[in-house]
Amino acid sequence: MSGSMQRQTLLTNNLANADTPDYQPEDVDFQGQLQNAIQSGQSLSSLTFQPVTEPQSVGADGNGVDSNQTSAEIAENSLLYQTMSEVAGQREEILKTAMGLG
């Protein structure tokens, strides 16, 4: 969930800089790193997420932020975080039940 929170921070920062000349957006490949970790059997708690910048130019001022695309990515990431939170809560309830605590 920390990767999703980090991505949300980067995306909102990108949107805040949509009018900053020569600003290049940052993102984190949260889903790609998560998928690789699951496929390789790596512990998810050991994952670290590094921001990456992919130089691009959307505006005449050299700014690389597409406000509409970034807004859509923020909404998608929010839904992903909400889903992960619900799954984590359900897992906790299952564990409590299995231990006779719930």
C-alpha cells in the first residue's frame, strides 16, 4: 500500500505542476514492481518503489504533464488503494476468525 500512496503523491504533485514550464512528471511503476515480486516469490514487505521521470513534452512550454491523463491516473490509483485496503481488512478478519478471536 505504501507504493500506491507514493504514486498518489507523485501524481498529485504532477498535476500541481501542470503549468510549470519544463516540468517533467514523475511516476512509480507500482503495479509492475508488485507483479514482478509476486511472480518471483519475493516478499512484498521488502519492495521499495523509486520515482522515475520519463521525459516528454505535452505543452509548448516544455511541460510534460497531461492534466486529463494525470487526473484519470489519480482516480485509478485511488480505486486501487481502496481495493487493497478492503482486501487487507478482509484478510485480518479471516485471521481473527481462524484464531478464534472474531
